[in-house]
Amino acid sequence: MIRKVADLIAGELHRWFRLTVTETGSSVPVLAALLDPRFKDLDFLSSAKCHKAEEA
């Protein structure tokens, strides 16, 4: 049950934040998540996109 909820949330994050776009690292929602201490690990991003967000 918890895994289903986590998968649903991950799917919604991908849909709303458009995480498949190459400019993801510089998108406003991703930068906001980077600054929010609750999401400091950015587990919903690949490592390359995480580094790009940190550089932006």
C-alpha cells in the first residue's frame, strides 16, 4: 500500500514538474524544492539533474 502511494506521488511529481524535460534543473519548481529543507535530497531527480539544479 505504501509503495503504491509512493509510486503515485512520484508519477504526479514527474507530471507536474515535467521532470523529463532537459531544462529540469533550472525549472522554478525544482529550484524551490532544492531550497525547501523537506526535499533537500531531491530523491525524485536523477543525480545529473540534481547537480544541474544545484549549479543553477
